[in-house]
Amino acid sequence: MAEFIKATMMDHMNYFQKKYNEAVDHLASVEKDFLALREQNLAFFRYQLINTCKKYLAQGEITQYQFDRLTELHKIYHSLGGNSQGDLYYQKALKLPIAKEHEHLAVNHEDDEIYVTADDLKVDHHGLGHDAPTLTHIVEYEKDDN
């Protein structure tokens, strides 16, 4: 009987050792996948940070909205382990003057920002009568659609 108990205990120990080894192998695989995803995210945010900085540097100024967005990108980049590669562009972009705030319509379509000031939207009413659309009409029309 003692031999039977000893054999049963050994079978159980072997079973649990096998399951433990499988769990360790699985954990190593998950860790490897996680690190690969982390590196991919880091590369993506590095690309976004550098290209966004280049875009703003080409503008020669930065709006408060753009500044806030850039700062958020930089925080995420560093939280993923980002280094000085993106910092060089970020530090240059921080030195840009903050653009004077204008009343504008902002359209953000796939990271392309279009700012239109009231001066850009002069409507020629010559010959159109008083019912011609104005900026106010356009904005109200857009609001009604939503």
C-alpha cells in the first residue's frame, strides 16, 4: 500500500511539475509578445512625435491646442521608454511662439488641421442679395445636422 501511495504522489508531483513548466513557458511567451507590442507602440509614438514636431516647426508657430496635443504625445512617448531621439524635435517645437488665438473653425481630419479665420471667409454678396449664405448660416447649418 505504501508503494501505491508513493507512486500516486509521484504521479501527482510529475503532473504538477509539468503544468508549472507549461505555465512558465506560456508566461515567457506572453512577456515576449508584450515587449514586442511595447516596442511597436514606442516606434509609432516616436514617429508621431517627430512628424508632428516637424509639421509645427514648418508652420513657424504653434497654437495652444497644438502645444497641448504635442505635450501629451511627448508624455506617452516617454511613458513607453522613449529617449532623446524624439526629445530633440520636441525641445525645438517648445520654443515656437504661441500663435495668436483667432476665432476659427477647426477641422481635424486624420491629423490635418485646417484653421479658417473670419477674414478668410469673406463672402461677396455683390449681386446675390441679402439671402446669400454667411459664415453664421454655415455654422448653424452644420449644428442642425448633428
